Amino acid sequence: MIMNKRLLIGLLTACTVTWASEHALGHDIKPASPWTSSSWSKTLADMPKGDSLKGEKLHRYGLCITCHGAKGIAPSRNAPSLAGNTVIYTYKTLMDYQQGRRAEGSGKSEVMRAATQPMSKQDMADLAAYYAQQTLPEKQLTTNIPQKIDRLVRKGDSSRLLVPCASCHGAHGEGNGITPALAGQTPDYFIRTMYAYKQGLRTNDVNEGMSQFAHELTDAEIQALADYYATLSAQ
Ligand code: HEC
Ligand code: HEC
């Protein structure tokens, strides 16, 4: 097994951080400047081609598996599932943790800040390639979804200038390019990150591509949308 020593040290730090204190780190984070369309285009053009076999090794031996589960399906309500997400989204979000753009203030992102410190761009691309090859999580709940939530997802709400979620995230929540997959996502994580956008704590999106919609959603809608996506069957 070939293991990148720096990566292992970073990951051990990541785990220690979780056990010690989720709030202990983070005071020294200097966020990189927000993405602009042009800085993002350049980063995307420079993205290395990922090797999913190397990504799988990093996932297994780099301890990602302990929180994100075998094949990237999270075993707990706390961590997000990574399986089946798009290459571009995973690559970008790992970079956002590394560069301090994702520091959501809940303390939960500190572990990822630490885990990504030793990663090269190639490591991030390899991990992204591996997760993209896994199947999206199975649907988790069987609650009845209110009709108005189904409508919000498919038709949007013009009175609040809300574009349908499905127009970006896909009819089956499968994601597309920079837009993440949502089908089967852990509801607790979904809700937490949605509040982070809504409260202006998650600002890593390019040109407020997501947060502009989160501001308009009510608490009840956020809860129901998390249930909706958890019940959605990926196709
Ligand atoms: C100690 C637990 C833990 C370990 C180890 C860990 N993660 Fe995470 N990871 C989390 C948590 C918790 C979050 C959600 C953080 C937040 O709310 O911002 C997360 C978020 C992520 C995300 C963002 C998902 C999304 O939908 O935006 C990615 C990608 C990710 N982790 C990849 C990795 C990789 C790759 C490794 C191994 C190198 C790893 N994680 C190790 C707990 C962990
Ligand atoms: C115009 C396109 C667009 C629309 C419409 C949109 N989103 Fe998003 N969404 C995005 C993008 C792009 C991201 C990733 C932003 C980033 O880089 O962090 C995202 C991120 C998210 C995330 C975070 C996922 C994760 O793994 O961390 C959730 C949850 C989410 N969107 C839910 C929704 C819901 C629910 C709706 C409808 C109310 C919606 N989105 C409407 C583009 C969109």
C-alpha cells in the first residue's frame, strides 16, 4: 500500500480535532477571497484528471471511511454521504475547506479543514473520481411529501423569485457539474448546511449560486426539503 505520509498526519489531526474540541481550531482561518466567475473558470481548467483507484486507497487508508462510510455512504446522521456526487463539486468543496472558504461556524467543518490541509490537487481529483463512481445513497425515509414541496422543487415559486431546485440539482437529485447531488443525502447535514447558506456562514458558492435561494426558505420548508431529498430515489 502506498500511503502519502503527509495526508495521514493531516487525517489523524482531523480525528483528534473531532474528539478534542470542535471549536478549538478555527480562530486562525484566513479565508481565501470569494470565487469570481473568472477565478473559478481558471481553477476548473487546471483540475487534474482523477484516478479513482488512487482515490479509493486514500478513502480507505486515509480514514475518510470512518466518518463517510464504506463507498462514501455516511453511517451517521452527522456526516454527509459522498457517494455518487459529481467530480467537480467534490473537487471544489475539498479545495474550499482547504483554503478556508468553507468554515461554516458550526465547528463541524473544522475536521474537514484539518483533513484537507495536506492534500495536493491530484489527491482531491483522485478522491472526487472515486466518489463519483459510487452509486448514490438509497432513499432513507417514507414520509409523505407535501404537494407544495414537490411543487417548489419542480416549479419553483415566482412570487419569491425561486428557481426550481430540480432545474439545477436534476429531476432525480443527481446533480450536475458544480451543482451537487442531493438524492439520499443525510437530512441532518442537509438542514445544517442550508442554514449555513441562509445565515451567510457558508459563502463558498460562486456568485451566490446557492445562497440566494436559501435566504427565502422558511424553517418548515428546509425541513421538508431535507425529507424530500432523503426519500428521492436516484435513477
Ligand atoms: C472525523 C470525521 C471525518 C473524517 C475523518 C473526514 N470527514 Fe469529511 N466531513 C465530515 C463532516 C462532519 C462533514 C460536514 C462538515 C460541514 O458541515 O461543513 C464533512 C464533509 C465532507 C465533504 C463535503 C460534502 C458535501 O456534500 O459538501 C467532503 C467532500 C468530505 N467531507 C470528504 C472527506 C475526505 C476525502 C476525507 C478523508 C481524507 C474526510 N472527508 C474525512 C467528517 C469527516
Ligand atoms: C441556480 C442553480 C441552483 C438552484 C435553483 C438551487 N441550487 Fe442548491 N446548489 C447549487 C450549487 C451551484 C450548489 C453548490 C454551491 C457550492 O459551491 O457550495 C448548491 C448547493 C446546495 C446544497 C448543499 C449540498 C451539499 O452537499 O453541501 C443543498 C442542500 C442545496 N443546494 C439545496 C437546494 C434546494 C433545496 C434548492 C431549491 C429550493 C436549491 N438547492 C436550488 C445550485 C442551485
